[in-house]
Amino acid sequence: MANTERKPLYLDFEKPLVELESQIEKIRQLATLNNLEISELIRSLQLRALQLRQKIFRNLSPAQKLQLARHPHRPTTLDYIQEISDEWIELCGDRLGLDNPALVGGIGRLAGQPVVMLGHQKGRNIKENISRNFGMAAPAGYRKASRLMEHANRFKMPLLTFIDTPGAWAGIEAEHQGQGEAIAYNLRQMFKLDVPIICTVIGEGSSGGALGIGVGDLLLMFEYAVYTVATPEACAAILWKDASQGNQAATALKLTAQDLKNLGIIDRVLPEPFAGNHSAPLAAAKILKQALLESLEKLTRLTAQQRRQLRYQKFRQIGVFTEIKKKR
């Protein structure tokens, strides 16, 4: 996985930890240079650094989790696919003459079982992000996803989707090409599929762009991923006419994995390596693979009709609430 060779990139809330670890390294170098025995001091400082790291990551705000979900080094769909699959063949094109690199997919084997895998794809650097439109898929991307869904259903292969997008591309050209219709068609189609469908939010999942490949029997979500009706910046711009209020919107949107689990929107929270998936992408891929295998084993015990019915009921129950009138 390419992420393992990248230079570390630290977020704002990690700065106290970075400063402490830098001091430890300087002390270690000075001790080596002057032939001093300070192993006890080093161990004490390392323990303090561990405690500080635990304190930081146990008390992350929704806005800080959003930063982790958007981390430039966070593993992408292709990173996970290449790591968890025994073999993988990417399929391109929407059969209407177009392809869209912001949404990728193909066929592969997961622990020997044929599956169809697809998901949003962000870039690893500025050039790739421009090429992939920062993971914001155009209609051709969703039509390509639809083609792969039909392929999965025809050949009785489970469908695995990976959600990681700030939203569908909102350009004028996308609207001319039928963005809304392409997403709506996918929503309808996914409810009708006979095969098991497992959707996983691996990073940032926002708006209809995320939902366009997000209708499944089970919805999994990494611990520091986010899933929301709109980005906090967009929400703040709509509600308060001020996109800088994004942190406040992030809290109000209940976009974290634990919030969504409590609300019954997602089915399972996948733990991340201590400092996030970007810090140990191979460990993250192992966690994801194990969760997918366990989920597939559970879903394959059901009939196609049972899966469709459970899928329907799952989404019908989202947003249901009981209003209690106060007695006067």
C-alpha cells in the first residue's frame, strides 16, 4: 500500500504530541553524541507521549474526526482493494462512451470468493486529485457503478462498495448529463439486487454522492470516518450564511460513527489503528477484510428475498421518531 512510504503529515490537534516526540528525539541524539546514559528519562518521556496520544485521540471532537477522515494520506478505495483482494481486474466505462476516474470498480476475489468492488477514488497528490476530481463523481461514474451492480447481480457475486466523497460533482456539465437521475437510478437499483450488498464508509461520505453507492444490507463505517447529508461547510453556509462555522455544523450534524450507530443508521463501527488509518494502512486493511468476511458469512445465510426485505426495512426505519406531547 503506497501510504506506508509517505512522510508523516500531522494535524493541528496533534501538534503538542509532535513537539514532545521531537524533544525526545533531540534528547536521544544529544545523549548518543555525549555518551550519556539516560534510558530512564527516555522511557519516562515516551510514557508521557503515549499518555498524551491516548488523551488526544480519546477526546476528539466531530470537527477533528472530520480532519482525520479527510487526511491526505488516508487509504483510498484502490489501496484497500489491492490489499484485501486475492486478485483484481478494474473495469472502466459506462457503456455510453464515457468513463469517470472519480469512481472506480471491477471484479476480484476476497478470500477466494468472487466479488464486485467499487468505490469513490480520491487522489494521492494534487495532480491525481485534479484528475479524479477529488473523489466527486460525475454521472458517468454512477452509471459505471450501475453497470457493475448489474454485473454482480447477473453472476451472483456479492457487491462491496467503499464510500469516500465530499459529494457528487455539482458542475453545470454534470447536471446537463443527468447527475440527479444517475444517482436516483442507483438507489432504486440497489434495493432490487438479489446479491448481498455491504457498504463501507472509509473516509468522508457526504450528500447524494455518497448515497449513490450506499444502499446495502449492512453499512459499516470506520471509527474516524464521517457520513452526513452535507459537508459541515455547506451546512454552515446554508444555515448561518458563514462557511467558517463548519465546526459548529459538524457537531450539529451528528456525522461521527458513534453518533450514527446510536441513531441506527450504520450497523457496525470498525476500529482504527490508534492514530487513524493513515498511520497504519496495512492494519486498517486487515480490519476491513475481516469485517467484510464476517458480514458476508452472515448475509449468505439469508435468501435473496430475505435480504431485499431487510434492506427495505432498514432504510424505511431511518429517521423514524416518536413525538411525545407534554401534558398541560
